[in-house]
Amino acid sequence: MSRNAESTAFRSALEVIRAVEPRVADAIGAELTDQRESLKLIASENYASPATLLAMGNWFSDKYAEGTVGRRFYAGCQNVDTVEALAAEHARELFGAAHAYVQPHSGIDANLVAFWAVLADRVESPALKKAQVRQVNDLTEADWFALRRELGNQRMLGMSLDAGGHLTHGFRPNISGKMFDQRSYGTDPATGLIDYDQVAEAAREFKPLILVGGYSAYPRKVNFRILREIADSVGATFMVDMAHFAGLVAGKVFTGDFDPVPHAHIVTTTTHKSLRGPRGGMVLCQPELADQVDRGCPMVLGGPLPHVMAAKAVALAEARRPDFADYAQRIVDNAQALAEGLLSRGAKLVTGGTDNHLVLIDVSGYGLTGRQAEQALLDSGIVTNRNSVPQDPNGAWYTSGIRIGTPALTTRGLGTAEMDQTAELMHTVLTQTTAGANADGTPSKAKYTLDPALADKIARQATDLLAPFPLYPTVDLT
Ligand code: DSN
């Protein structure tokens, strides 16, 4: 694709939008400028390709297409069928999965589809069989009441939020924590690593219907073969949420025991993190769960987003190219260089390093809360997010951690040398920031002091670091 074609496409789109609501066109342009100028270390963000972005902005957005490929509740879905089938085919081929369902709108939707596919398979179907009816509408009121109680009384075991799990894995404020009788497994307090014996013991005691693997803030590989054995030993269905590391699975950095697809009964993911596609979700599963998964809409989803499925097909096609494996490996090389750069300067890292795309800094080592550190870094042009660390004394709002990740900067082309310079910039900010006090003299978890001149200097150095690696070099909006 030539520079002219991509620039023309985005410039023309903005011109059309500007004619209707210029403030939206301006905000879109400003967002590109902001993204170009910031050192983005948010572990869950990336930069989708121009082709992926353009595949979303079109008349597929106007189409309703409930149902599945070739079996829709609306007429005229032949073109939606084409893109949904393509996205699913690319997903199956890329991940070696038996079945792919590409309709979920986000990660939580993908997880809800997975949870309810398992509940339908393991609780609802046997109840229908016992009552000798085909579907729930045929149940008597009494049988329906009993089934609903049983569906609401199932157990799930997942990784706790403060150990690095995700809020959709049973966190009480999330629907997953309300629909399941839920327990969590944590990490070893001494090492920060998953203790598989403890997971096995928790599973033996609790006997969950679903064992969930996967994380959003755990900086290490997970052995999915062992987790599957644990699930099998207690008759649990094994589900993995690979939203964060799907790109590393796609790029064959995580293989064998560390690739969840051959081990899990069901795998969920987002498509926009390390996988570098459009915002959205996806479910992969073993053949025996395929029919239930395909009932995601209407089970928990509304009408699919055909424009996003089109973009998923484009991004998954990109991820099947050989250069994606190189990209995935560079993500991990960069994360390890960043971790090494921070460690060598004295930072405290959860688990002491990383095997994947993310690093979790325990900023209590700098005398700061996560919130103070996040803001001081932002003042200095470095975009991160605060995150709990295991057994965090500051809770999920203030936190004691900063989570950083390399998928986005790796897409821009930054390498290990730039990661060391990034570590230097971050360490300088964090050592020069001091925690503030409340009016009554007690320590504040939010206030801090950082010399504005130093913050400006670091922000300029961050911009200089990015300068040789322009974002979207083929897109010129001027
Ligand atoms: N918001 C995503 C993350 O940052 O990890 C997950 O939901």
C-alpha cells in the first residue's frame, strides 16, 4: 500500500466528517497527534494497521445479522457471511483451533459467551434431557425454576485480581463474581509465581465447574498443561482468557505447555491487545462446545458488529503473515530489556522480571502509590497504568503498582536499546517524585511533588526517543 493511498483515505474520511461535525474530525486528528507524541506503555493497548482501521469505517456498520454464517434471523446477510466466515477461518488457522466464534464485542462479552456455553452444556442440557424436552421454553414452570436456581449455583475458580487475574474471572463487583459461587487462587507470596500445588488443592477442596486460567497483570508464562490436568482431576471445564497474550500465542512465542489452545476446552480473547486487531472479542473452543458457543447471540450478545468482524478478518490475516512471529518475539525481547533496565537501576519488580509482554513495578520501593507514580510519569510524557500488586495494601484504586507493556512501542519499531533508555527515564521520574501529605499532615495516597522542569525535560527526552520511529508513517494528514 502506498503512502498516498493511506493518506488519501484518512484525509478524505476526515473531510467528509468535518463537513458534518468538525469537532469530531478535529478530535480524531488530535488523537493521532497525541498517540504519535506519547511513549505508550499501556500493556493492553496497541496500534492497529491502517487496513484494519479502514475496514471498520463503512456500511457493514448498518447491517443486522443475528445468527451465524448461513443461518441468520435477517435477510440480506451474504456479505456479512463472507467476512464472518473469513475471520473465523483465519482465527482457526492462526491458533490451530477446532472452532472460532468471532462475534463477541469485547473481552467481557467473550467471557460471558464462554461461561454460558459451559453452563448450557453442563447444566442446562442435562436438565432438558432429564425433563425430556428440546428447549427451555418447553419446561414446566417448576422445572424452569429449578434449572434457574441450578444455573445460578455453580462454582468457578479463577486467579485473584490482585495476583494478576482479570475482574471478569470472579471479581465480586463484576457480573462473573455475582453469577458464580467463586473462589480465587493467588500467587506464592515469596516469589509472586503461580503455585500449581496450591491451585490443585483449591480445586480439590472447592470442586469448581469451571477452572479459569489467564491474567491481565501476571508477568510470567503459565503452564496450561498442568492447569488442564488439575481441571480434569476435579471434573472442571478448563477455560483460558488469553486476551493479553493472544499475540504471543499467534506469533508462536508461547508454544507447547504454554499455548492454551490445545489444552483448554474453551479459550477467550480480545482482538486489540498484543494481537493488534480492532477492539473486540473472540472465542475458540473444542468441537463439543461449538454449538453452545455459536448461541452467544442471542444468549448474551446483541446483534454482531459486521464492520468489526471485517476488521478482525483483516487483522487475523495480518497475524498469519510470517513477520508477525518476529513482531511477537520482539515484544518479549523488549519487555525483558525494559525489566532488566529497571532492575539494574534498583526497581522492585513483581516476580523479579518477565516472560511475556508486561512488567509490573512495585512502586512502594520508590515510596509511592501506583496513583502517584502513574500521574508523575504522565506529567513526564510516559503513559502507563496503575495496577494492584499481590496482597496490595493500597487496594484497587490507589494501588502499589505500575503495569507497563511493550506491544505498542514494539509496533512502532522501538527495540531493546530504546527500552533501556525508557527504563532510565522512568527510574529518574520515580526517584525524583516524592509522596505528598494531606492538610492534616497524614500521608496522601494521591498527592506528590515532582519538579515541573524535570518533568518537561523527561517529556522532551521521551519525544526524542520516539522521533526515529514515526507512528503510522504512511499516514500524512496535512
Ligand atoms: N482493560 C484491560 C487491561 O488493561 O488489561 C482488560 O480489561
